[in-house]
Amino acid sequence: MTAVPLQTRLDPIADWLGGCARGDRSALKAIYDREGSTLLGMATRIVRRREVAEEVLQEAFVQIWRRAASFDPSLGSGRAWVFAVVRNRALNQLRDDRHVPVEDHELEGYAAHDEATEDAFDRLADSDALKRCLSRLDPVRRKAVLLAYCLGLTHGEIAGRLGAPLGTVKAWIRRSLASLRTCMS
Amino acid sequence: MTEDRRTLQDLAGEFVLGLLEPDESAAFERRAEREPAAAAAIAEWRDRLLVLDAAAVPLAPHETLWARIDDALDEPASQAAPGAPPARRPSRLARFWNDLPVLRGAALAGAAATLALAVFSAATYRDAQRQPQVIAVLLTPDGKPGAVVDVFADGSSYVAPLTDVSVPADRIMQVWTLADPAVGPVSLGLLTEDGSARLRPAALPAPKPRQLYEITLEPDGGSPTGKPTGPILFKGFAERPR
């Protein structure tokens, strides 16, 4: 794989991460202003509760600030790096939260939440390679991939949700990933 | 092609999807630090899937959030900030449980009962037992009926799972209710191996509609802390029988 200077030039977040590494808070604020609402939407989809998602965002931005120097532009875009930090923090929060009693609205939200995967797929632009390649997958397998990525479910939870055996779900996802990789290359 | 040997690409894809178990995930992250091919595979998967995150419905953060982030930057990284402890750190035991997603999955994958069965069961109890004050139908995380709890005026309860749960030999199901959020969940008792059980009266206020009930998987003998430590198998809210 070769370096991606063109992508870096078109990626202001990579420049702002450089600013963060030099201690420039306005660079972190620039990332926040540009991506904060999208990141909050993504984190809320995973942790479900908006106030928890805001805590996730707060902790993730502190991590972005402290770890900005470790960002390596030869390994993908600054935007992907920032999203990965927030996503990982949200997934950890979800795992920590699984034994905490929930509020009424969360229970009521189960059915609606399930539709979030279709919504995530529908919201992709038709010109996106990922949408084209996801649409080639069998709908149940596509759903398994989206339940994992968009909602942060585990293999076991996906198996329960889809009513399929655990081993089958693991194989579906593995084959779907291989097929996506071929399709998008 | 064998199914049990995962390639670098398989691992990187599952890592980015968030599907590796915590120890596997940490190991793969360390591998990426010393193996450029692994780091590149992760980066490629992140770039492939990023559009899904970027297309999330945006939500405007609370107007004070940036000020909170800005304040947090001043706190030394090495020292826990007294005013802002890391949100809800679970106990060591809870982390242990969270390391067992397969166990959790196995326990929940058996949830096949239908809502019709739940309604039928609740109606049958009503006829056969004393009139309960409230009935709670507890649901699995994917919204299927998992158990019914009848709570009587003397504080005793009758609990019946509606789905097969594969409880490991050294684990037990424990029933909880949240009568007062300030007190936190209170144990109603443990379920025997076959599941259904009549539980002795608990010293709690009379059960109210919309009161939370849940069943968690705990170490044999029940939670050592007196509060739920294991994964929630089923949870739901009480209603008065009509």
C-alpha cells in the first residue's frame, strides 16, 4: 500500500490533528465544530441514550487531544481516525452499560432501534461504493453486518436478534466482509 | 478454505466491526503496532466503513459540551479528576462478565417464546393463583418475552421463565427490582435450575405499575455485592392485571 498524499491534502482533519499534537486548542475546536454533531449521532446510535453519548463524546475528544501525535496520515484519513476514537469509546461504554438498569424509554425504543440498520443503509448515497457492495449481500447477512457496525451488537446478540445459530452468524459476517473487500477493491 | 482459521483480513474486519472479544481486540491492536500490514488492514476497513458513520443522523451537542471538553483538557491525564470520575466504571467482576459475550449470546439465543405465549401465560397465572398486584413481562435484549414475574400483596413473587436459558453449572439467575432509584436494584431471590420459583416476601414498598424488574446471570449463590453484577438476561416493567 502506498502513501496517500492526495487524500491528506484534501483532509483538513489531518492538519488539525497536527495542530492538536502541537498543543493548539483551536485545532481541536475546529474538529469539534465540523464533526461534533455527526459524531454525536453515531455515538447515540450505539449507546442509545443521548446524555450518555455526550459523555462519550467528551471523553473521546480528550483522547483525541492527548493521542493526536500518534495519528499517522499514511494509515488512512484523519476523519477515519477521529471517528474510530469516538466509536471505540462508544463501544466500551455500551459494554460497561449492559448491566445497568434502564429507563422506560429505552425499553420502548427496542422496536424502533431495530430499524436503525435499514435507516443507516438507506442514508448512504447511491454513489457510495459501500452501498453498492452492501446491496449485493443477502439482506439477512447485510443486516448482521449493520447490526454489528452501526449498533455495536456482539455476535451472540446478533444471533439472538436474527434467530440464527451463533456459528452461522459468524460465518455470514466473515463471508460478507470478504465479499465487501473484493467488491470495493 | 477453513472456517476456524481467520486471516489477517478477517481479523481486521471483525476488529473494526467491534466483534472481537476484548482480549482478542487488545491483542490485535498490539499486533498492529508492530506489524504494518495489520495496521494497514485496519485502516483500510475503517476507510471502507466510514461512510456509514458519516451518514448517521446528526445531533447537535448540548451547547455546554465544548466548554466541558475544554475544561477536561486541563486535567492531568495521569490523575483521576475528582469532579469527573470516568463514567460508571464497572467492577472487576462486571468486566469479567463482559468478557464473555459468547456466554451471553448462548444464554439469549434460546429466546424463542412468542408474545402470544407470554400473554397466555400471564392470563393462566391470573386464574390459577391469588390475584397478583402487578405482573411484569420481562423481555430479552432483542425484545422477545423472556420471563413473567407476578408480585403479590405480601411482597412474595412468582417467577417463570418463558424461554430456555442455558445457565452454566456455576451460575444462577437472580431476580431484581428497582422500587426506588435512590436505593438501586434490590434482590428478590434466586431461580432454581428449572427456572420457575416462588420467592419469599421482600421487605419493599408495595409494587407499583412501571416498576422495573430484571433477571441477571450471577455467580452461584447470588451476586456477591448485593447489586447486579452480571449480564441482564431479561428486563421489563410491571403492570396491574386488568
